Amino acid sequence: MAQANEEVILGSGDLFVMSYTGEAIPEDSVIETTSNQIGHIQGGATLEYKPTDYSVVDDMGAVLKRFITEEEVTLKSGVLTWGVNTLAKLCPAGALTEDSSTHKSTLKIGGRGKTGISKVLARFVHTYDTGLKLRITIVATASSGFTLAFAKDKETVIDAELKAVPHDTDGTLVVIEQDTRTAG
């Protein structure tokens, strides 16, 4: 039987990405701003949690103990509207510069000495018909790169893939929050 706060989830949401320096997760109002919205998304978003376990089994085939040896969390989404600022958020070691005299933003990717991978805070927000929200938050690296395909008959959508990294002393990889109050 469904609990009182369970709802049918239908539809997509908004994706927010901002740089992360290892501090506490900011308040919703700091994350969920127009400047942090990565763009309109196409194809929704997917959160994938994959634990790897190890079982200790005796000679009779009885499982004596099971351990989780590794966990992986990945957030994927298609980004429909984007610019070089968006690409910079999805590039683990890019350098973005803005020149006000030429009115150009330049993203340089690759090069010698690019060993550090920058972290971002990513949040996907789904708003129910009731106005209540479901929030998925990860601290991640954009370590899978991106592909830009320019076709004459199809929009260019960036398939963003963000892999979570632990962001607190408990090793938390993902935080999923659901409003339980009546929207007002």
C-alpha cells in the first residue's frame, strides 16, 4: 500500500550545476537559481546507483556474510540549450575565460599539466503537479567528456554524465529529498 507522501512521477525537471569547493551543501535558494540552471534538458534525467557486493560463502553454499565493496552513482541528462559556460561545467579540466573588450567567452580544453579534476554540485529538481519537489543532489566530476554532433536535421544535445564523489565524512554519494508538506 502506498504511503501518504508517495506520488506518481511523470515528467522531467530542471538541472542545476555549480562549482563545488568542498564546503557544506548550500541552501536550495542558493543552488536553484537561473545562473546555475545548466539549460533546458531533453530526454529527462537518469540517476543510477550501482553497489558492488562481495559474499562470503562456505563449502555448503551458505552465505555467511555480504559486504558492499564499492558504490557508484551517476546522474545523466540531455542538455538541449547550452553555451561555452555549460561546456565548462561539463569539462573536468577546462579553462574558461571571458573577454569584455572582444565580447567573447573562450573555453580551452586539454593540454599539458591538466591533472586536477574540478568538482561540481549537481541538482535535479522534479516538481510534482501539487507543487511539491523531489530533489536529487550529488557532488560530482564530469569525467566522461561530451560529444557535440552538428547535424542538418537534428538539434545538438549534450549528453551530460556526472559521476558522484563522496562529499561528507560519511562518504555520502547522493542525497534524495522529497517535500512532505503541502505546497503553499
